[in-house]
Amino acid sequence: MLLSDRNPGRSAVDVRYDQSNTLSGLAGSGIECPPVDAALLGVYVRYLADTGFLPPLHAQ
């Protein structure tokens, strides 16, 4: 979406996302979404790097 020209004149900062539909769909299921924090983003980035979607991470 960030790189597409589907919405010319509209920048990525104009797009707002929220979790209301997700929470509505999960209501009563017992599934909970963890809060998005640095640790969760780290899990996502490591997974994407481990699967080859992102280049390998360098040790810090």
C-alpha cells in the first residue's frame, strides 16, 4: 500500500488503522491480541528475517 499509486494524492500518513473489526470478530472466542510493543515488533521482524522475507539481521 505504501508503494502503490492506487490512491494518488493521498499519503501513507493519511491512512488510519485500528483494531475495532478484529476485536469485534474475536469477541467471545477466547483469543486475545497482545499489545504492540517493541518486543512484539521484534518477534515479527525476526520471523520475517528468518523466513527470508527480510534480509538477515545483524547481531548487535
